[in-house]
Amino acid sequence: MYGWNNPLRFFDPTGFLSDEIEAIIDPNFEIDIIGSLGVVEEGDTLESIAEEKYGDINLNSIIIAANGLNPENPEIEPGQILYIPDINPIKDEKGNLLGYSYVSVINLKASLEYN
């Protein structure tokens, strides 16, 4: 149960776990943004979402992998929440694009997508 209308305070009314646990948040702590969440709307496709977010319909494979969708038959429907990872280009020493890196929260690992 949340204690005294404060979501950072937790108490166990049974007394089995503890009397009270209090969370402390450091206001100077920085959080790295690794993507965003979006709700699928009527008419959306994975390609249209990739075009809107990344500027390239071919990067829909990143959205498919990051959301654990079946790559053989990825299906989305209105109202579904999708994780859209931020991507970082991977280039060789000559500046040629090799692929993209991103963090997959579904698989809890960093992923690489090569062209």
C-alpha cells in the first residue's frame, strides 16, 4: 500500500515485511532517454511509423525487433503501445553507414541492426 498519499512511501499493513520503507530520489540524477512510447492509430503501419520517426520505411525492422513482434508476420492494431527506440548510426572509419545501434527494453539488451 502507498503510504499517506505519497507514492514514494510504502508500508506493509501486515507488518511481515517491515514497518516502513522510504525511497530517496536524488534530484541531480540524470536519466538517459533511450526511446519513446507511442500508440498505434487507425491507418498506421510499421512502415509509416518508421518513416515518421526515422525518415526511412526500411527501418521498420528496428521497431519490429524492439517490440518483440514476429518478424515473419508483424501485426499491429489501433490502441497498441509500441516502443520506438532512439537509434544511433554505426559508421566505419570512412564514414560509410554500417547499421544502427539501439537499446531494446523488451530483450533488456543493446542491439545492433546491420544493413
